[in-house]
Amino acid sequence: MAPLLKARILWLVFYDTCVVMMILTQNARVSRMLDEIDSRLLAAVQANAQITAQELGDLLRLSASQAARRRARLEAEGLITGYAARLSPAKLGLTVQAFVQVQMAAHSPEAARDFLRLIATLPEVVACWTLTGEADYLLRVWCADLPALNELIHQRLLPNPAVARVQSQIVMAQPKADAGLPV
């Protein structure tokens, strides 16, 4: 192996190791900085994003201003990344929830970018994950009915040249609703 190439490879390994260590150190620093009050605050905000500073203070046994400062610090540190409303799918006419596994025909960066651009245009796709194993992507979708799910799969996903195969699982019931993260 050429000495220049070998040096480049060693540099990349060293650099990657440093990046991983930096991330681990930052994560450890964040978890050390969270005390029990921060954890309770995060749990309360996950349960009710509209909780007022006064209500938060009462719950945490702090003044409203102390609770507001803690919340602002957790927002600034990136632990709280935003707030969202949970909508009723049924009241919006969305009666079919499904998970769709997508296996790609090509694994080039261009194919992945094209596929992700397509996914970004599909409002029915509410979440997308990359996976290990046979499927490359897992999509969580909400559709009005089974014909709408069929149309999504056969008219939008499968025609994409990078998609080799699609497999869907229709949700029959959701005994546990989407929950907050364990804090």
C-alpha cells in the first residue's frame, strides 16, 4: 500500500475515533448535568407541552420563574427540540395506519437521495427510518382507507426506480399510544 494512502487511512480512522469520543463525551456531559428536577420537568413537558411555568413550578416545587429558566436551559441545550400537537387521525378521516418496509434496488447515494426526496413529498408518510436487515427503510403511514394505501404503494412508491420491493403491515389496533422518551 502506498505510504500516502496508508497515512490517509490512518488519519481517517483517528479522526473518526475522535469524533465518536467527542460525541460520547458530550452525551455523558449532558446526562451528568440532568438532575432529578430536570428529568421530572422533561417528563411533564412530554406529557403536556402546554404546561405553564406556574403549573410546572407547582409540580416541581419551584417558583414559576425557576421552572421557566430550567425549561429555557433545556431548550437551549437541545434536550427539548420543539413542541407539537397530537391530532386525532379518526377525526381527520385517517382510518388506516400501516408500516411499510421498503427494499431498495440500488444502494447508491443518488438513489437514496431520490427516494428520500419522494418521501418528503408524501404527506401520508409521517415517519421514515433507515434499518439494518432485509428492508432498507421503514415508513409509518396514515391513509384514509385501504384503496388510498394501495394507491400510495402502487402509484407512488413502487414506480420509483430505486425501489425493488415493498411490504406493508396494517395496524389492527394500537394498545399503547405513542409515548414520550424515558427520562
